[in-house]
Amino acid sequence: MPVTPEAAAAVQRWSSSLAALPPLMRGEPSETTLEAVRSAYDAILGAHPAPGGISIQEIDMGGVPGIVVTPKTVETGRTLFYIHGGAYIVGSPAGYHGLAGNLALRLKARVFLPHYRLAPEFPFPTPLNDTVSAYRWLLDQGQDPEHLMVAGDSAGGAMTVTVMTKARDLGLSLPAAGVAFSPWANLEHTGASMTNREGLDPLNSKEVLDLLARSFLDGELPNNPDASPVFADVRGLPPILVTIGESELMLSDAMRLAVHLAENRVRVSLDVWPGMFHVWQMHHDQLPEARRALDDAARFLLQALPTR
């Protein structure tokens, strides 16, 4: 499946912005800083334009900063809680105005994005705890869980599942459904695609993913179920769509996540896109496959909401 030259160039810029991470994570001398890498990463993601017909506001989500993206038309009560990716090391809502805006329009829903704290300054479980706190805050505002949806990409795709398991264990209401885009679901990195997709995935390599996982985990085991939802108790969760690109290193572990959900009686859909790369949905302005994937995700989420 061909990728447009514009998308290929954007992926290359995205990958290049992360090139300084390995030496930084190893504590080696570097000509740049982690904050500079984060700023460049956000700028590259933020270059994908936000659509017209939305407003963006900074908010406080119970002590966790964030943003809310609001389309002109909102169906009563409809809300998406979106968790950004970035290997728990980089990323912020600032880079997601385009993706969140496109989902807001498709869903006719407000989209809330928490700005959780990042490793290595704030390693596991701080990013997860911040995200759960923001989710609790949303419920405390009177959000009807029957009209609440959750989605996320990469690390945020894994947290889409983990936030649900933590909410269940805390006695919080669960959302109507969730979508995990390209989930980083197994920090042990034992899936076959970690080897046989090496070199096909333009954004990731196993060596770098191993390094990023160690930096995030800070001594915790990679099979901790709160870090790797393929090991989690997922019983009782709402319907979940797992969507993954066929070229991704994370392909096998995303498929494992879908099987794990299914074996525990969670209604799950697995959507594998031939030739697609990590979080290709970000390229909604350049790839028809990205727009179709967002259409599919919105359709899945909306089908879980109550009918009038």
C-alpha cells in the first residue's frame, strides 16, 4: 500500500526528532536536551492541521493540566477522553489538536486530553496515575459514563485499556467503549513482529523501544499488568477496538492484546491495516488510510452509545 511522499517525509521528520532520545536515555553526552526533543516532537505532530469548526481550551483536570477540544455541534453528553502517546517520554496535547479535532467532528463530542507527567523525571506509575486522576475528575464533573468514550495511541493505546482496569478496581464507572490505536501493549517486546518487522517500521526499533521501556519502568518489571495490559485482568471491560498497522513492530503484541481481551469475554474488534506504520492516523491530512481509520474508530465508538 503506497504512502504519499508528503506522509513519508512527515514520518522521516517525526523519526528524526526522536533520534536524540537513545543517548539521552543512556545518560551519554548530547548536543540537545530532553526538553528540546519534546518541543521538536510536539511541533512535528502539531504541523498536522486542526480542522475548522473546533475550539481548543486549556483546562485543569483535577490537578492534571489538559485541553478540551469542542466542535461546533456536540450531541448532548457525548465525550471522548483521549490519551496521547510518546512512549511515556515525549508527547503532549499540544501535538494532538489535529487528531483530536478530527475525532471531535466525527463523534460530535468534546474531546478531553490530559497532559500527564512524563518519564524519566516521573517514571511508572506516575503517567498512569495522572491519567486515572484526570478520568476520575471527568466523572466527578457529572459526565454520564454511557456517553463517555476512551481512546489513545501507542503508550496511550495501552493506557486506554489500563485506565479501564484501574477504574474498575477503584469502583469508578466505565466508559461505553474504547479504541487503542497502535497500542504499546507489551513492554517485554516478545512478539514475533519485534523481529520480523524490524526495518519496516519507520518510527521504531526494538533496541530503542527496549531503552524507552527501561527508562519508563525505572526498575519495575515489564510484565507488570499496569504497564503491559496483555498481562492485566481485563474482565468486565466495555467493547474495545484494537487497530494496528501491518508494518509495525508492535503488531504481534497488539494482536495478543486483542486475543487476551477476547479470551476474557471482552467484546473486541481487531483491525490490521496492510502496509501502515505506527499511528498512521496522525497523518489525516495526507493519507486516505488515516481518514478511513478515523472513520472506522468513530463508527465503532458511536455504535456503543445508547440510542435515543
